[in-house]
Amino acid sequence: MSKGRGEDAMEAYLRRHLQRAAEDATVTLEYHPQRADAYNKSPDFIIDAVVRVELLPNCPVVVRFPILVEVEAGAGFSGGKEDLDRFVARSRRGVDPLGPRIELPFVIATEAEAGCFETRDEELPVRFVIREIAIPDPE
């Protein structure tokens, strides 16, 4: 199967710049305890992880995703999973003033280079890796 026009050039560019972009990439963590639903604190804490990669010319690639932390001292693991279900249901209904919590880049390289830009909200399958840990000692 042959590649479309421009794909060979893009592949060569990406291969040349991938290592440097990985070395220069940044990760920031933004703590937003108030981003949890004001009436139903599930999850209890949300930390936004923002990954910025300078891979493409004049087009930094930014990925944003939440790290969800739920505290269930009494209700345990099953209670925490119930709070995850509430969070997912609220997210599907769009009950969040900040919009979708996950942002993924989708770059379209063209000859026109017209600078078009838009955002689009879509539902994608998401896998949650659920892990139980001990509540950390405050010290």
C-alpha cells in the first residue's frame, strides 16, 4: 500500500526530531481540589497532568489528563469504585464547568498551512487502572 502525498516527508521529520522532543518534553502537575463536584466529592482529589512536547514546528503538542484520587477510609475499595462510577456518569452528562477532563492532540499537516483550529468533544473508550493503597502518613 502506498503512502499519501506528504507522508514520507512527515515520517522523516518525525524520526529526526523524536529523540530531541522526548528530551525537551515537560510534565506539569496542577492540583485542583475544587475541581471535584462541589456537592459530591468524587473523586476527592484531581491532579491534572499536562504533557507538552515540542515535536512539530510551531505546533506544541499538549496532552492533559486527570489523576483521580479517592479516599475511602471506611467504605473501602468497593466504595471507591462507586465514586468512580459517579465521576464517569457526571463526565458523560457533561456536568463539569471546565468541560472534558482529557485533552488529546490531533494534528493535521497540510500543504495549505491555513492555521485552522477547532476543538471537538468526543467519547472514547477509557481504561481506568484501579489500585488500592494505604492512606499515607501525614508526616
